[in-house]
Amino acid sequence: MEQHTTDPAGTIRVTGLRKRFGANPALDGMTFTVRPGQVTGFVGPNGAGKSTTMRVVLGLDAPDEGTALVGGRPYRSLRRPLTHLGALLDAGALQPGRTARNHLLWLARSQGIDARRVDRVLAAAGLQEAAGRRAGQFSLGMRQRLGIAAALLGDPPALMLDEPFNGLDPEGFRWIRALLAEQAARGRAVLVSSHLMGELQDTADHLVVVGRGRVIADTTVAALLAGASNGRVTLRTSAPDRAVRALAGGGATVSSTGPDTVTAHGLEPERVVALLTAGGVPFAEVSAHRASLEEAYLELTRDAVQYRATDAGEAA
């Protein structure tokens, strides 16, 4: 029986996906939701199941169990699917002899989309001047822009982009960050898979972290960074021994990490300052550690990485 939910248009809902390729489990109960109005980062080590999940969403792979719905319906059941979900999985998936405009034009005609929309998305992707060039002559960055233009073609309420930052130059990075933020601000659901944590930290509102075919974390970027920062405060002082005693007495886990540096865990910076002041301990600087998304990601996925440099070294 065909599955439906009452999800709003644009919602991507993945529930209990399981998929094996031979003896290898690619998906092992993958479950998460991409909601309208935010950019959701989709991250995990190589082999974590990201690409397989996106292929299942698009109906390119069939799951052994579970469902993947777009706006409450399977993608394959949608009429004019590009008007429901725009996707970029492979920037090289185009006919190299076609011009950029003709590539988009045949997609538009297959979906009953007005040809004027082609020119609008070419402009949005910064490809107006290259519209008459054959796509086979494009650099990777230009093919990425063309793929994103194709994803935007149907003005869909949801976007799903796999590694869209690949091949872009610094101006391209700025462009796509602004584009993704604009799409979310317009109420669209945006799912972005990427290995570039620095870009996602500046772009994503929400994060789905996966490993070995299942979800490890499903949370806001802000909450993930706060958890990874772990209440760590570093201070510079000319009296490190006194600082250690004062902070340990206040309940912190404290260590001297340099001749004039002390690190405390478990206290907010304001509490650290209050304890030092009350104890008459001189200090020159107090700073809270702010974890990067890369740090948080590596800590979360430490046990989910399947391929490490040491494996290759041992095999050699």
C-alpha cells in the first residue's frame, strides 16, 4: 500500500530505512526528518550511508525496509517531481554535448515548466554568460552551479544537495552559502551533505550525523557545539597553583597546562572569574573554549569511521 503522511510540503521524512548490498549493510534503521525553513547538514564518514539514503529518497534505490517520503509521499508517486524536490547528486550527470541552457530546457519541458524559468535559474547560478557553452567544457565548479540551477528549476519546496561545495572557488562558496540561507528563509527544506565542516558550521541550522548506516546525532548546530565545548575554560595567571586550588574548591576539574596557563572543566567563565576574584588570585585572561564543528563531528564519529590511514599502512 502506498504510504502517505500529513507532512507539510517540502518535508523530507526518512523512517527506519534498512538496505543491504550483498553481505554489507548500507542502512541500518536510518531515521530523521528535514523540516521546512532550515538548512540541515547531513554528515558522516565515508560509507556511513549518506549517498544511499539520498538515492532511496529519490527512488533510485529501493530499501529493504522503511520509508522515505517527500511532503508525505514517495518521490516516485509525485507528478512533476522537480516541482516537489530539487536534487543534486552528481554534477557530472549531464550530456556533455548540450549547452547549459539546452540541458535545463529539456528538463523544464519534461516537467511542464515555463522556459522563462530556465533563464531565471541560470542567472541565479551565475551562468548567464556561459548559457550557450557546452556543458562538457565546464569546470567542476561550473558543473556544480549548473546542477544547482537544475535543482532550482521547478521552484520546489525542498532541496537535497550532495557535496555542493566541491570544485567551487571562494566566490562560489560565498554564493552557495547565501543561496542556501535564502532558500531556508523562504521556507524551503534544505538537506546538504558535505565533508566541509567549516562551511556547514557557517551555513547549517540543524545537523544529522550518521555512521554505519544509522543516525548518531540529530540536533541543532548550536547545541552540538555547546556540548562539544564541554564547559572548558582557559585562564592565564601568574599564580597557577593558587588558581588550581581556588577552582578545584569550586567544583571544577582543573589542570595546569603551561607555566602560566590553567584549564578548568565544568564551570562557566563567569563562575571562574568570581572564584579567582574571591580568592585574590591574579589573572590576565579568562576564555571559554568554543569547539568547532569539525571537533564535534570527529568526536561523535570516532567509533563510526570504517577506513583509517593505519588500515592502509597495515595492509601495505
